[in-house]
Amino acid sequence: MTKAELVQKIHAKSGLATKGQAEAALDALVDVLSASMKAGDSVTFTGFGSFKVIERAARKGRNPRTKEEIHIPAGKAVKFTPGKLLKESVK
């Protein structure tokens, strides 16, 4: 699903007056999620799932083309854990 398709579905389901309002709502959600996770907070939607920032340690990797060993520096990543309702609805 693309962003345009998601905006269309949000517009149809939410009752917002225009697609522009639906897109603004989606953009606001993405901005708030990004800002919260950048600050180190986790975000939980009960039943849907949770997003949290995890620390990844530095490690050794391998270039698959040349088989050369490389160093991958430590960093942060976002982890999504699905909630019970989401897991059940997908089954």
C-alpha cells in the first residue's frame, strides 16, 4: 500500500472533509512518532503493537561480493513488536 492509498482509506473511514486533511493527519502522526522515538521514548498502540528504539552493538560483517571482512559501527534501530489483536487478525 502506498501513502496515497493509505490517505484514501483514512479519508473514507474517518469522515474527514478532504483528502488533504487525511494526509495532514497522517503526516502529523508520522512526525509525532519520529520525534518521540528520536527522544528515546517507546510508542505503544494497545492491541496494535509498539515501536521502540534499540541499541545495536558494533560487529564484524562480510561484503557478500568480495568476501572482505568489514566493521559495522554501533548504532540505533527501530523495532516493532506486534500486539495481540494485530497478530490474531493476520492469522
